[in-house]
Amino acid sequence: MELHDSIAKIVLENPIRIVFSNKKNKDSEYEKIKINLTNLKNKEIYQVEKFTDKQVFHKNIEKEDLEETMISLMENFKQMSAISNEYNFDIRISKKGKVFFSKHEQKNKVNISSSHNKKKNYILQEGMIIPPLIDLGVFTKEGKVVNSKYDKFKQINRFVEIIDHEVKNIEKDYSKESENVLHILDFGCGKSYLTFIIYYYFTEIKEMNVKITGLDLKRDVIQNCNEVAEKYNYENLKFELGDINGFKYENNVDMVITLHACDTATDYALFNAINWNAKMIFSVPCCQHEINSTIKPNSLDIITKYGIIQERVSALFTDAIRANLLEAMGYKTQLLEFIDIEHSPKNILIRAVKSNISNEKKKRAIDEVEKIRAEFNFEQTLYSLLKERL
């Protein structure tokens, strides 16, 4: 699973070149395998090159097949390196099967891709006339990114990219030609810049049937957001006043989104998503005080010796526990880097997709949570909410 998660992180960054080397078995047919992003008949595809001692075999694959192909090829090699327009990646597998993964931002970003790909292929491209981005001050009226808002532009695109990675598996089921509707709930939507962008992405770019509800505690914010949605003629985008804790939603919920829901608000959002049996969850936590205020190590006092270390470790513990609890509830869960840590320390995104998780994996996920709680004696809200079901 660790290998799958590492490969998923690489695929999300639209790699340009990938090289598999150091084969596990000397008798393996291929000495090395390369994958290159290329353009065929105005369509981006990946070309796979397999090298034997004397020959090279070529095969083209669709972009959506890249992750599965990489996982399959990695079964025969101990090392893989990849490069995108912004990052270098390395995966190394030890003799004992341990996976070592690294990701480094290129200090001097040089576009090394083929001529068709001179910049990062954002889903929301500069030059598009996207009303919410103009009103939010991210784009000018001409569709240019405002210099001071470029980090915000990257953040929005990153969230959309991570959603897009999963939505490709279901988009046909919710196309405008079908009668199916994808129900999405955005907890703690605030001023709702992301909510509006997600609605635009689903309706204008993916051309899917969606109904999105934004939830927040501020009455004036909800009123303003509903007025803006009406201005854009976003008929299936509504905003409601309500608390994440105990919110009742009558319709089926297919996707739950949270962006910087503070402290235990993220736990209540995840708990509701689990109760609704949501197909997909995308959550970027914000400040996380609960474990930090209750942690009491039995023996590892070094964790609490320095305040800044205790704070950061507590935040990491919180998200690791959330991920394990989601897995115990039947979700394939990944913790992904949301944005570069230089822009914000709150850079972890929880992506959970309802899957067929084995009872063995569920039990192991629970056991790991119990062990860390036994050592550090802290409280954690999602664990408390789910305790009777674990």
C-alpha cells in the first residue's frame, strides 16, 4: 500500500519522464524501462519503452492508465525515478521490501518536457474566463493570474487535480446525458471560493450533473454566497446555515469536502461522511489542538519536551489516526501533500475513497491507533465518535 501511495503522488504531478531500473531478478527480460509523456494526434499519451540487451519494445498507454502501469512495472524493479515540470521523485525498495520515497522541488525549474508541454498543465488554465476567479481577484477580467494571487491559483488547482484523479472513474455515470446526480457537501465553506470553483469544474469542464451544498456558521456569509450563486446562474449550488456537529442532510451524499475546517470540526465532518457512506472524502485539516492539549507520553517524554515539536507531532498524529480510522471504516485512504510547505504548514490533504478493504487491514488499522493511544494517552474526537463501531 505504501508503494501505491507513493506512485499516486507522482501521477498527480503529471510526470514527464519515468525510469525503472535495478531489476529484482537477474533473469528478468527487461534491463530498464522508460516512460515518456508525448503527443500523438494532438492528444497527450505515455510511451513505454522496454529495453532488453539487444532490443527496445514500444507501447502507448492512456494517461488514465499510468498509475496502474507503474504499479505493475515496479514489481520487477528495485528503483524508479521520475520528473515533472516542478519536482524530482525517487522510489527505492530495500531487500526487506521497505519502500523509500522522496520528492524534491526543482530549485531551477526548467521545462524539460516536449514542445507541447512548456508549462504545467493546470486544469484551470490561465486565459480561461472563470467568473469566480475574477470576482475573487485571482484572475484579471482578461483571465490573467494576478501576480500576488499565484499561490492561491496553485492551491485551487491542486485541490481540483486531486479530485479529478478520482472523478475520472465515475464521470460517465454522472454525465449530463444521464439522470444521475452527484451530491456534494462542502463543510465549513466560509467565503466559498473553492465551492464555486468546484461547481465550475464539474459543470463547465467535466459537464457532469452535480448538486453542491455549502455549510457554514456565519449568516451573512451564507446570504452573500447564495446571492453570488444566483448571479452566476448556478442553479444547483446552495448554501445553508448550520453546524458541522449534528448537521442533518436528507439526500444521499456522494462526496464530502472540507478545506481548513478548524480543529475537531474536521473530525465531525469525517464522522458525518462515514455515516452517510459517502463515496469520496477530500479534507484539508486546519489547526489541530486536541491531541496537543491532552498528550501524556508514558516513556517518550522527548516528544513533549519542546513545545514546537509537541505541536507538530500532535498534528501529524491527528491526521495519521484519522487516516487509519477511515481505513477501518472501509475507505482506501491517502495523506497527500496539498501545497508546498513553504507556502503553508497546513499542507496535508486526506483523500478517502470507499473501497473493499479486507477485515485484516481494518483490524491492523485499529490496532495501530490503539497502540499509539496507549503510549501517549491522548483524546481524539473521531476515535471517540467511532469507538463503539471499532
